[in-house]
Amino acid sequence: MTRLSRVSRTTAVISPMRPVARLGATALAETRAAISFLTRVPIRRPAAELDRTGAAVFGLVGAAIGVLAAIPIVILAPRLPLPAAVVALLVIVVLSGGLHLDGLSDTADALAARTPDAAERARKDPRAGAAGVTAIVLDLLLGTTLLAAIAAADPGVAAAALIVATSVSRAAATVAARTARRTRSDLGSGLGAWFARRVRSIDVAIAAGTAVAVTVATAVALGAPTVGLGTAVGGAIAALGGLGVVWRRGRLDGDGYGAIVEITFLAILAGIAVRLPPT
């Protein structure tokens, strides 16, 4: 065998691996971006990756957050469902740095304002107003009581509900960004506009597909169709709620994404909770 033929054969073996290597590198870069975007976990990102949003894997990173938050449910819920729910939500808040709660608070303050100018001032004010504080309190109360009710009925379903809700609610931000662009909604400025302008159709497809896969896999693994049906109902209600927020605000800004995430999370927990058999 000549040297040229050996080189040609080696090239033929290596070449098919190059697309796989590129795909793996892209997936890793997207995951790092999503972790940086959705959590406060310190992670190093090369300068070449700073323009990535990670939107394609929001559903996957959300599911990972849910898995970590489900640990207290698995350990504590059989005996202490309410404390388990409190600790589970605390895990999510700590991992996310309260990012989405802050967005919900600012959006609530903006919705309570009388004029568009006053709404924008209220949203940008670093101090939380009465509407913002109320929104956070109600959000945490509803989340805790819904999760505790599910945990009291079935800790396994509660853990599954947490994983699915965090996955779908994070993927919802990706879908909202692309929808806002396609409907020519006002994207405003800042981080929210930066994010929306970089979300592609393929990002939405992957994020939504991942969230659906997580939901179906979880429901099948538990043999609990309640999880899938409750998620579908909750997701539909959340979509209407998100559209209502955007319509009332007249735009989708960075804080609006936080509100959409929190609304979706609560709606899915509620959708699963109401489908549980009465105890």
C-alpha cells in the first residue's frame, strides 16, 4: 500500500467524524450559554461563545434544575410534603438567583401603572412596588401549596411535576422570543431585545421538542398520564396568560420573559394538581 493510499484511507475514516465533533462542540457551547443565562452557576465561556443565547437547550437545562429541586421532594415529601415543597422551590430560587421572580415583580409593577411612561419607569425602578411584592408573595405561595398538594398525594408525581414544569417553563421563553419577532412585537432594548433577535426557528424547535420529550418520558416512566395531561392544560393556559401580559404591556421586554417563565411554571403545577384524584 502506498503512502498516498494510506493517507486517503485515514482521511476517509476521520472526515465523517468532523460533523459529529462540530455538532458536539456546538451543543456544549449552547449548554454553557444556557447555564450562564438561566442560572447563577459560575461557568467559563470563551469569548467566541458570548454571542450565543443557549435558547435551544433551555428546556434541557430547565429539566436539570428540576432534577436538583426534586431531591428534597424525594427525601422529605413522604413525611413532610409542605417543608419539602418549600425547600424544592428554594433550590430553584437559589440556582436561578431569583432572576425570573425579579422579572415577574417588575412586570407586575409595570402592569399596575396608569400610563406607558409610568409603566416603564416602574419596571426600571430597582425598588419593588406594592404590585411587584404582591406578585412575588402570591407566586411563591401558590407554587408551594400546589407542589405540597401534589406531594401529599404522590411524592413521585410531585418530583415529576417539578422536573416537567421547570423544563417547559424555560423552553417557553425561547418560544415567546421567536413569537414576538414573528408578530413584530416591540422588543424594546437591553438584554431582552438582544435575546429575541438571536433566537432562531431551530432553537425553538429543539427547545420545544426537548420539553415535550421530557414531559412524555417522565409521564411514561411513572405510568402517570396525569403529568402529561396536566402539562398540556397548564401550558395552554400559560400561553394565554403570556399573550395577555404582552398585549397589556404592548411589548415583550426582558422582565416579560421572567413573568412568562413563572406563569408557565405555576400553570403546569396547577394543571397537574387539579387532575389528581381527591384524597
